Amino acid sequence: MSWSRNGESRGYHHGNLREALMQAALDLIAEKGMAGATFAEAARRAGVSPAAPYRHFRDRDELIAAVAAASFDRFARALQDGWADGKPNVAEAFERMGRAYLDFARSHPADYIAMFESGIATETHGELQLAGQRAFAVLREAAEALVAAMPASGRPPALMVALHIWSLAHGVASLFGRADGARRKLPMSPEELLEAGFLVYLRGLGAPAT
């Protein structure tokens, strides 16, 4: 396919235009933030006409939703690697998963922004909603293993624990673990803060802790 701009003939030869547009959008998020990831600029970065993206995406929101879904899948794999099926024990695996959460936010800032700062309603984008659920499922699996290791009397719901842990990890990552200038300063590392938070929380529940 070719197109003309100011009399100049241009063309593209992408093997997969969908992925090229998604990568262009992710690069723009990294460079300019969410507002800079426009449909037209993603097309320009991918080397295609402004009309070409409509072959794969209805509009910008659909493009960003696809980017965020792919980011959630990478995030889920990072969490799963950190959790490692709860080995060698639940408490150590839990802390390792927390560090994986922080490391992903720091090492993949554009993915993190796409996942949590796009403003797109997941309910209207099925692919994004499912990807987010897959990532959360790793946290819930860990919470279920943690709850199962508690005394039978007074066990909290695993879903509640998963939501608390997610909120704690996300708060530390968003405030103190960012890779940009919005990161708040701490007298300790974000990892140390998160581990201390986990320890206080788990002890309060009577859960096993390192």
C-alpha cells in the first residue's frame, strides 16, 4: 500500500500493522505521556497514512485499549514469575511478587501508564478487561494461598486480601517507585517500604510472614 503526501510517494511494508501501531503508541506514551499518544501520531510513527489504522482499530481508544491489554499480559507474566507458585513458602513468594510489581512499574513505565492512567473504561473493551482480570488473578491466587495458611478461625476473604495487597503495592509503585520525575522521595527504598507494609498487614491478619 502506498500514499502520497505533498507530492511525495510513501509506502509501508509492515508484516503486522496492528503490532506496529501498538508499538508506536507505546513509544509515544513513553516519550510524551498519555496525551501524546494520538491516533494520527501513531500512524505517522508507524510510517502509514492517517487512514491506515482504521483497518485495525475503530479509534484511538481502541488502539490504547489494545496497548493496555498487551501491557497487562506482560505484567501478569512478571507477577507470575515473582510468585513462582508460592515456592519455597508463601511468605517469601508474596514478598518476591511485591518486588516484581515494583520492578515492572519502574522498568516499564509506559506499560504502567497505559494500564492504569489511560482513563479508558475497561467495561467497553473486552480484551482489556480480560487482560486486567488475568493479572489480578495472580494476586488472588497468592492471596488464596496466604489465607489457606492462616488459622482456620477468623480467616478473611481471599478477595479482600488480594484487593488490599493490590492497593498497597500499587500505591507504593505509583508514589515512590516511578521512573519519572513524579516519584516522591523516601528515606528508604520502595522495596523496603512495601516489605514493611506487607509485614504489618500480614501480622495484623495473623498470616505467616518472613
